[in-house]
Amino acid sequence: MRATLILTTAPNLKEAKAIAKVLVTKRLAACVSMKPGWLSSYRWEGRVQTAKEVLLLIKTTERKFSKIETVIRQNHSYKIPEIIAIPVPKGSKEYLLWLNKS
């Protein structure tokens, strides 16, 4: 199974923790790391905006992307949440074995 890193952001730590809990509890992610205080600038509704967000790094496998996307959309307050998957071509053997088992 191909390891994948999925990135998303949440508007606050409470929402980020809720998303992470569902993903790990349902075994869709082996681990979700959260980084509060992420500063994002973006264009929304014709204006450039800046907001503090929480970055979520979701460690999983490629085949779980669709289910993870569904969970994020169901538990996210943004109209269009960021959901980006990055393939992981290499990693330590032990970590990738753990990720696949989790």
C-alpha cells in the first residue's frame, strides 16, 4: 500500500481535534499531527484574506483518500476545505510498516 500524506486546515484547534479523532478512531489515519497558529493568506469571495488556522498532517494510505475526504467534508465548517494528498515515495521501513498496520 502506498503511504500518503493528506493536508487540510481547520479554523481552530477544537475542530482540528474533532476531525483527527474521527480519522484515527475509524482507522482511516495512522496519525494526525496538528500545528496551531498556521497563518494563511488566500483569495476568497473576491478579496485577499488572512486567517490563523490549524494545519493537519494526516498520515495514511492512498486507498483511504475517498473516505478521509468524506469525513473531512462532514466535520468541517469551511465551504471548500483544503484536502490535498501527497504521495510518500520513501520512508523508514519500520514507520511505513506501522502506518500500514494502523
